[in-house]
Amino acid sequence: MKLRKFFSALLLALFSLQTLHITALADEGMWPFNNVPRAEIKKKYGFEVTDEWLNKVRLASVRFNNGGSGSFVSPNGLVLTNYHIVEDIVGEVSTPEKDLAKEGFVAKTRAEEIKAPSLELNVLQSIEDVTARVNGAVKAGTTDAAAFAARTAEIAAIEGESLKATGLRSDVVTLYQGGQYNLYRYKKYTDVRLVFVPEFQAAFFGGDPDNFNFPRFNIDMALVRVYENDQPVRPEHYFKWSTAGAKEGNLVFVTGNPGSTSRLNTVAHLEQLRDTSIPIIIRLLERREAMLKKYMVLGEEQTRQGQNELNGVQNALKVYRGQLRGLKDPSLMARKTKEEQALRKSIAANPERQKLYGDAWDAIASAHKAYPSFVRERRIFEQMGGFNSTLFDFARTLVRLAAENEKPNAERLPEYTDARRASLELGLYSPAPIHEDFEKLKLADSLGFMVELLGADNALVKQVLDGKSPEARANELITGTKLKNVEFRKELAKGGKAAIDASTDPMIVVARLIDPKAREVRKRHESELTGVERANYAKIARALFETEGTKLYPDATFTLRLSYGAVEGYMENGKKVPPFTTLGGLYARSDSFKQQFPYNLPARWMEKKKDVNLNTPFNFVSTNDIIGGNSGSPTINQNGELVGLIFDGNIQSLVGDFMYDGSVNRSISVDSRGMLEILKNVFNANEIAAELTAS
């Protein structure tokens, strides 16, 4: 599921008690490790999930700070993930002379492993429920906005105390959209080195046409090694590599970090997404897709620079268009409305419950009715939809870092608190290369989107453009800024607010210019929307807890979750789709398109075809419930052995943000047997294969 930086069949009726009981019978749910449905798993599959099993699985699982998942797969710190999770890294360490995306890469020795800039990996150490403390910071009778501010300050205090006491990355996570708050503590690793990637064309065989479809034939895998004190990490637990793989009907688990879902959303919330938010995102992505294609036709080097972003944009477009189609389905919206009304009616029948929870839906509806009045300004200025540039991102971070440092820790924006500073600085001081021509085109296009969305007569738009066209202004800003230099960024940060206020760097000047408006719309969003949601979704969650208890799983939050399911095909257009593909099917599909892009295979693959066992299982589907952020998650059997690697979902899963349908929703994995066959017989990476299977 190729959603890394865009975190996203319809409308799971979590408000329907009947549907919630059905949940226990289906393979539905992305379950926190402190709330795994053990009884349901044992009832359906006969497997008892123990504390010991969960502990091993948790400590073998890894989160990537760029929006993906992974897992330890050797006692010497090897981590398995998707190619598309590290494709930005591949681009950053490549050169026009040595393009790893085109050639692939195998480190035969530790000395050949390549340091990945600005990559952080997290391993979850513990979860602690801090709901009582967070909610205890809110005084009775305060407004939703004041309550949100009080909770935010308390969360900062909890994170700071935990970091100081444990030295672990400490994040307070909002669950059930305000129903619970849990403190997640992570062991953090920042010395990560590239060990293996296949060629991009093999990892993403079939390109955009095959994306989110099945049958699939992708080797979307990568291996990195984690170091600490310049030595490979020896993890306490790792997943042993299964050479036998999985069979149809086998129980499998997926452990990873799903980014976000909206399955608890009310009808009014979903209607706003359908009518306003998602269409704006699609407009932005469509512009970026056209811009990237325009840049990439200029030559091979431009293609190398732009390919990763185009992959992400096209993937996101497919996701959001799929979500929008679902939200426009009248029968599904009618079903959602009916189920929501049923829950509201059951609450209204009890005066005490009506007093506690009855006004929640109307409050959320009112907040989302007002949101369109400032959603465009928020998208452009706060979410930087009008400033698509790595250099502007540096400028925004520096401007805010200086301002937030002046405040007490509890009053800072959450991403600038002490507990999150190290992760922020890892990105800010990244030595990754910056391509000026590419930056100019991206910034010009996004400035054009700003004009399109807000109008040329908007006062702040006029100030940003300074009487110039988007293209001319972008050229002026990118050419004039010194933020390309890491040491210059460090000096500005060191100088604090005085240095930022005095700076004449044009990118800093623009970041200073728009920051008041960006903060204004952020504050409005937090006060008028997020604060209202936290208070009122918490009411809905409590109403559900009273009836369902732990049978209710929270929406995804880019934190470690466990899903369970079985290797199983499905019906599509009246035909049975088998659960497995083979390496022979890969070559046959390439031949059926006469090896034309995007169905062409790299030369190495054609040369090695004679050495490959074409009957080897390659990709497979299972009923596991996943979403963007699960990319790179291990698929494991009940013995804790790795049998596959999640990399996508089928087209029916695109509305998984809102609903899981076990009859057709499928996650797609690279088979452990296929990965081994390719490592050994296509790449001659026998040392790596031996390390993976040594135990």
C-alpha cells in the first residue's frame, strides 16, 4: 500500500451494535498490542495468542519515520521493508553516474553498506494508559477549545517526563478520536545502512496500471541494517525466515503501523470529506502529477529525480479517488445514516445516556459545516500546499523553531517540544542532495495552486508573489536562498529568534510572512474542529465502550497494530482470484505485453531466467485488515516466522479508510520463498540469503 507521506467497502458501521458483533467473526481490525482479541482469534483459528508471543512480535517489529513499517529478520540487525519505503533514500544516495534505482544494489560486505541520511527507526518498548491524567487536566465547564489546549499541554508534560526518565522516544497517542490516550515509548535508531534493493522496475513491475490490483508480480522489498555505536544491532527478537512459506487457508498475522483510518467518523464528517477536503486534495495531486510528468520528459536525470515523487502522487491519487467514489455511493451513505440513527435512537431511549452523549453528533456536524470557510487557507499556508519545496520546509521549520524555543515546553506546538526535538533536527540537518531546477518547478507549480485555490486578489497571495508570476517568484526564491547549505541552517538555528528576525534570506522572509496566517488557521482548526471532535467523539466512544468494551478497535494512528487473517483468494467479476502468483507468471505477464513499459523486466532478470525456479510462489493475498503505513509490515505465521512482506492492497481495499469487507478486501504480500529465490538466483546475494536463513 504505497502511501507514505499521504496518510489516508465504505463506512464501517462502528456505531451499529449489530455490526460490532459481526466484527468479532470477521478478520477485521487493526488491534493495539494492549487490546488484541485473543478469544476471537482462538475461536476462529484455534490459536492462542500469549503474552510471550505478543512480546516477541512487538520487539521484532519496526516503524520507519517516513511513514512505513518493517521488521528485524536476522540476529545481526537486518531489517526487511519495502523498496518504496526507502525509495527516497535510494534516490538520495544515487548519482547520475550510479543510479541505484535503475541498477539495484547489493552490499556484499558490511563495508559496502550505504548510510541512509535522515532515517529514523523506532521499536515499541511499552504502552501506558494515560487517559485519566490527560483528561484530568481539563477543568469542568471549560470550552472545547480550552479543553484541547489543556490536554495538549498535559501531553507535552507527560512526553517530556517520560523522555527524561527513560531516554526513550515518548509519544502520547490519541485513540478513539479522544476516547483514550496512551503513552507509547520507543527505542530509537538513527544509524541505518542500505544493504539490498532490487531495480525500481522490478519492485514496481506493472507500474500505475497494476497498482492496487491482483494478480501482482512485484519484488517490492528492501533490506537495511541497523547500527548502534558503529556496530550492527543485535535485536532481542527477530522473525525467522520461513523457507516453507504459507499455504492457502493458513492463519497469518500482520504487525505494522497503519497510518490513519476514519472508521469512527460521523455521517456529517464524511460528507464534509466527500464535498470539500478530498476534492481539494485531488486537485492538488492532479497538478503535481502533471508537473512531474512535464519535468521527467526533459531527460534521464530529471526522470531519476522525479520518479519517486511521481510514484507517491499517483498512488495517492488512486487512493483518494477510490475513497471519493465510495463516499459518493448513495446506498452506502444511506446505510451509514441508518446505522447512525439507530445508535442515536438507542441513546435517546435512556435519559441519562442522552444527557451524557446525545449532543455529540450535532456538535461534530456544526464544526464540519464551518470548516469549508477556512479549509483552503489551511491547505495552502499551514499544510504548505502552496509551498511544495524542501527548501521552504527548512525555512518553515527554522522560523517556528526559533519562535517555539521562546516558550515553555508545555506551550509549544507539539512537534517542537523537547521530546520530539531530536527527530525534528534529524530532518532539518539532513545532508540529502537538493536539485535546484526541480525545486523551482515544484515551488512554481504549488504557488500556481495557491493562486488557483485562493484567487489572485487574495492579499497574502499578492504579498507572497511580490508582483511576479509563480515561475519568476519560485526562481527568485530558490536561487536566492542559502538554505541548501546544512551549516547555514545550523547557524540560523543556533542564532535563535534574533537571527531569524534579522535574516534577509528570501525563503526565510516568505516563511516569516505567511507564518501568522498559517498559525491563525491552525489555531482555528484546533479550536473549532479538532477540539470539538476530541470532546464529542470521546462521548461516542464512551457510549460504545459501555456496550462493546474491548471489542471495539480504535482508528489507525501510525502506531503498532496487529491484524489477523488467512491466506485466501476472492471473487471478482464472477471469477475466482487464486491467492498466489508465481515467478513464472511474472515472466508470462511481461511477455504478454511484449516487454513494454511498465511490464519490461531489467536485463539482469532476463539473463537469469534460466536459473530461476518459475514455480516459486511470488505474491499472495490474505484477509488481513491493513491501510497505508502498513507498507513494509511482516506477514508472519502463528510460529512467529516470516512468510511474507506486505506491500499493497487490492482495488477493493481502497475504501478501507472507512470500511473493511472481508469478502473482497485483501492485503498483498511478497512471498518469503519468492524473495529468497530472487536474492539467490537473480542477484547472487548468497551472503544475504544465508544470513536470513541461518537460524
